[in-house]
Amino acid sequence: MAVHVDQLFLHTLDDLERRTTTTDEYEVLMSGALLRKLLLDGTRLTDQVNRRYRLDLRFRISAVSPYEQLLYEDNPVFWAIEDALDPECALAYAPFDATRDQFLGRRVMRFSGNWLTVRDVINQLANIEGAVHRGEPRDARERALQEMVNFYRHSGLPGAVNQVKLIGRITVRGLGPLRNAVTASAGQQG
């Protein structure tokens, strides 16, 4: 018998949450697969579960700061938002509740002339770096992110891998209301 979609969602979210606290590169890398399953795949697990609950899911992130806006105009060779994306960070600027598309479209890095978004980081880790598939970059954006993975490290991890820990934490918090609804529903049924 297959795992019910609600249970799969809960286990996936638990697994992602666990991976946001580890320092093991492989464990963090594999969160790219979980994020892809929850947020990006054509039949996103989050959407499959939320069809029943119909919640307006939001992801709390920092808005673009005036300093960051200057960087957008200046086009630096390298830049990474790092922890400032997280509204719970001291560097956060004007936190707001983003839609999934706003969250996925949020710029988090710049390298070699390419702006990279949350979506790009997840796709890179899932489809190029090996969380789902190990592959070759197909375009300039993917090549830039692959170079960035090797260009700098943060907290002992490649930069993009460390960034996905933060993306995972924001995702877990954003999907918290759905997790609570599924858990409450299971409690009523069981």
C-alpha cells in the first residue's frame, strides 16, 4: 500500500526540517530534492495536499533593501544575500509574506553577470549537483551557479548548499499552516 499523500507531505517536511540544522554537506544537498518535490515539480506535493485544505500559503522573507537595490544597479561580480533573506535575521529588511512565486523569484546571488534566484538554487542542487540528478549545466545561469558552488564557502559548506539550508527553513515555516491542518485532520480521523 502506498503512503497517503498527507503522510508523504508530513514526512517530507520533517525530513527537510532536519536537514536545515545539519552541517553535513550531503545531507544539506539532498534537501534540494525535497524542496523541488514540495515547491517546483509539475505536480507539487504541496499543491496535491493543499487541494483539500485550500490555504493561502505564504513564505516570510526580507524585502529588497535600499542597499540591495544599489547592488542591483551596480551589477557586482559577486554577491550573496546569505542570512539576510531570513526575516528572523538581524540583517533582515522589511519582512513580508511572499507568495510561492515571489519566494522562488527572490534574487539571492549574483555571479559572473548572472542574478540567481531561490528557484535557480533549488534547481541547481536538484538537477546539476546531484540531489535528484547529477548533470551538466545547460545555460549561463546554471554554469554561474556551478562555478559559485566552488567559488566560496560559508559555514563550512559550499555557498549554494549553505543557502539552501536557509531556503529550507523559510519553506518549513511557510508550510507550517498546512502541516498543522494535515496533523489536525489526521488527529480527528484517527
